[in-house]
Amino acid sequence: MKIKEIPKSERPREKLIKKGANSLSSSELLAIILGEGVKNVNANELAFELLKEVRSMKNFVNLNYQELTKIKGIGPVKATKILAMVELGKRIFLESDEEKEKLTTAKDIYNYCKSFFYGLKQECFYCIYLDSKKKVLSSKLLFKGTMTKSNVHPREIFKEAYKVSASYIICIHNHPSGSVNPSPKDIEFTNYLIELGKIHGVLIYDHLIVSESKYFSFLENNLLD
């Protein structure tokens, strides 16, 4: 069915205008982003098939341009629209949180950062930079991949701290396996950062290991000597 054959009141764009964005399904919202379909497939159908292929909205976080353009019906224009949509959503969330958040407990930190890792299938290392009152100055993704001294560079961690005049740094990384127990390498690297923080005058306030439903805090477990 062509989009013109769908009753006007049921077309995604018209429904959004009349009833608001929260009245639309995920596939209808995606159809608006896609803009148009491809030969013999309208935008609604293409959006539905794309969601079936990706399997879950959260999995869009993991897709890159090359992976998207391998999906039938998704060319360069549609792929870049989708990637821009995902990135804009991340930035809106982070900016709104950074304006108001004060992080003093591990639970505060976890509630603030858990969305950073939603749906990710590889380890990512973030730092949150705080002022002297523990208010968020900035949040930054610094590294992807297994966390070791060789690929998590302390100079990048502290360089950002200097940029925003941070007093404290919170480190967070995820374990895609779901286990949040720190490995010997996690403990070794955290101790290394603590010592560097003392030298640089920017203290490591906490290090969280997170999954989608739980966390481990070095601060709560008295591992920040």
C-alpha cells in the first residue's frame, strides 16, 4: 500500500501533529525519520521491517554507517538520518542531566550514567567530571574496548579534567557480560589512577562498574585508599 492510500489521519506525520509524538509507535516515529520508502515499500513498512531486522530500539546504539547500509532499503541518506537521530537523542539526555545533577553517592552516579551503556555490547569507559561541590561539569566517552593500561590513556582522562577545571573524576565502565565484579586489572588500573589523581590534584571520587541493572562501586566497597 502506498502512503497516499493510508487515511490521512492515520499517517505518522499527521498523527504526530494532531495527537503528539507520544501517541506514535516506534515504527511510526522511525517512518517519519526515514521520510520515504523504497520501490514497492512505503516508509511505514520500511520502518517496521528495519525494526524487525535490528530487533530492538536500543540496538540502534550499536549500529554504524556500514552496518546500516547493509540492511535492505537503507541507503546513505536514510543511514545518516538514523545515526543523527541516535546521536541527538544521546546529547539531549546528557545535556539535560548535566545542568541539574549533583553526584555524591554511588546510587546517584549509577542513576545518572546507566543510560550511557544501554544496549552496548562492548566495554566503554566514561569519565564524569565534577566541580568542588560534586556538581557535574561534563561527561565524556573516552575509550572503547577492554580496559587495560595500554588502551585507556590517563593523559586523556586528566586532560579533560584540566579543560573543565574539575576537582573530582568519576570513572565508569561496563561489563557487557552482566557481571559487575571488578577484575584484578580493574583494581590495578583504578589504583594507578588514584595515585595519578593525587599528583595532578584532581581526585578520583569513585569508579563504577555497571551493567543494565546493577553496579559495583569502588567507593562503597572502600577500595579508594
